[in-house]
Amino acid sequence: MSSLTATFAWMPKGAGATPRPRMESTPTDPELVERIARADGEAFRELYDRYAGRILAYVRQISRERDAAEDVVQEVFLQVWRKAVSYRPERGEVPGWLYTITRNRLVDRWRRKGGQVEDEAFDLASLEAAERGPDGRMLDLSLRQALADLSPEQREAIELAYFGGLTYEETAERLALPVGTLKSRIRAALARLRAALAPTGPH
């Protein structure tokens, strides 16, 4: 990832954090976005640190454009800085909002270049968004449990192809599988994960 100086070079001067007492509790995602809407640079950096690595891995997985991935991440967070005021918590969680922005940036790039969208890869982002609850904190346990219920082959494919940030081609090579076989394995794993993470409703 580019240095923070380069990453935030576009931020307006004077857009630093407003001095505030240090709080013991970690701010939630919506709280950070609300502060970003008020041009709070500290909140922006905290949200960036929280999500930039995941967005970068996602972009590398989806776009296959390694050299352009960091540019896409910067475009995404530039839009976050500019459009934070438009975020509405009642319409969805912050991770989903970030992935929607990222998806739109990637689709725009593909359309300009005549590329194709890989729908199963986008499904991986919805799982990432599902890792966070309304308070913005990680719900690691449920996802870990869902992953543990996969077959070893499915779990390894998901961990390498998405959480490990490898492309399908790199994952297939690592696992000594045809790319088509790998994609089928990932689709089956995604179906099981979605079923495992789906709300069950009241009993």
C-alpha cells in the first residue's frame, strides 16, 4: 500500500482531526463516517486503517489488475471523503457501503475497457460485509464457525482465493487445480457459507 502521505495527499489542508479527549471505547463504523462527513481527518484515517487492506485484497481478487489496485483503493476512499455526508445507516452497514463504492468503481473501469464481471467474486464481498454487526465490530466467531463447517478443500480455496488475496489463477496453481474446478469449489463453498450465515429468525 502506498504511504499514508501519498494516500492522503489529496485531502484539503486543515482537514485534520478536531482535538478531542481520548476515548476508551473504539468508535463504531457509523460514528467514524459521521465524523468524516464533518471533515475529521483522524476519523478518516481510522476508517482507512480498518478497511483499506480488505478493500485492496478484494480489488486485487476481482480486477486482476495488480498495478491498478492501489489506485482503485485511493479512488474509493477519495469518494468516502467526499460523499460521507450521503451515508445513511438505515440503508445498510458501512462495510456494505464501502464494497458498493468499490464495486461501482470496478464496474466503471471494466465498462471502459470492455471487460466482464465475475459475479461469484462479488459474492465474496457480501460475506466480508456480513462479518460486521450494526455496531461495526467484527463478528469473527460466526464466520470462523461457518468456515470450519466447510470441507477442507472448500475452506482452503476460500481462504487462499479471498482472505489470502490471491487471484483465481494463483490459487488454482497453488492447489494444482484447473481454474474451472477451483471456481466450482468456491461457488459451492459460498453457497454453504451464505446458508450458514443467513438469519434464522425467531424460534
